[in-house]
Amino acid sequence: MRALKSMVELVPEIVVLRWGHRPRDFRVTAHVGLTARALGASGLILSDIQDFDLQRNILNVVKNWGGSFFVQVGRPWKETVQEWKKNRGAIVHLTMYGENLETSDVLDRIRKSSKNILLLVGSQKVPAEFYSRDISDFNVAVGSQPHSEVAALAVFLDRLYKGKELKRKFEDAKLSVMPSRRGKRVIENEKSCEKCASGP
């Protein structure tokens, strides 16, 4: 995968398609992108909307914290889905109405397909066709209760990768965290600097 180093076992490759973004959703969509990057996805496609501020903000994180996560804006969602299917990738739609991660074998079936994944993450109420066989190969629920799409994305990626995504190293990082029991330690250009070292 492009964004990962020495973690080739993190397959398949996943790209998140964010649908229904509105200006008031800026922060949530940004968190969708950052969560996707942090937990193993290769990129974010913001469909049908050209929000260059959002793109710039996420790419600034990539610039400082490493990896090669990409962000595309304005691509029509139908065109993206059709292209993905043509290249024999799988479409996974995250929805509270889908097959439950815990009570079904949907994750096993996704893994056995060995296909790269386009992960559909909605904002507004999604079109009914998202649930159809023409669009989604899998409709997957992280629980069957109302909840945040950011939470659903995080749980899905962590379950799919079985926690391995939390161990990877990002290439060309200008900044990285030095885990510690107290305070906040950030490594900058391979030199240790302490920020808010007196934290809680």
C-alpha cells in the first residue's frame, strides 16, 4: 500500500469515498479523511463537491506526518463506482442497516474476496441505490444504532486489519509522536522536542 512502510500484510488497499459533503460538514469530513489515513486507507475521494480548503488541510497533515495519502475532490460518485467495479474492486457501503460486523460473517467474506475496496461513507441520507447490487457488493453495519460515520469508519478499518494498522510507520514524516505516560512528546526531524511536556 502506498501510505505504509513495511506493512505489506495490510491488504486489500482501501480508498474512502465521502458522499454528501456540505460546507457545514467540513469538520466531520476532515475527520473522515484523517481517520481513513491514520487507520490504513490510501486515499479519500470527496465526490461531486470541490472543497479545496478541505483537500489542502488534509494534505498539510500528510506533509507533516508522512505517508502518501491522496485526496481527490469533485469526482462524480457514479463515475468513481463504475471505474472501481470495472477494475474488479469491491464496493463496501457503511450503513447502520447493513450486515452487522459482529453477528455476521461479512468481514470474512470481504477478506476472502481479496479485492481492493472502495468504502462508501455517507453524510446526508444516501440514495436508495447505494444499497443495491448495482452499487454495493457489501452493506456493512457497525452496530445497528444511530452513530457517527467517523466512528463507523474507525471500527470497520480496525476490525478489517485486526489492529495491524496501528503498528505501521509513515514514510517521510516531519513529525511523529513519542508515546509517553505523561505529557506530549513530538519528534521533529529526528530531533526530540517536547511540547506541553508538563501535561496532565
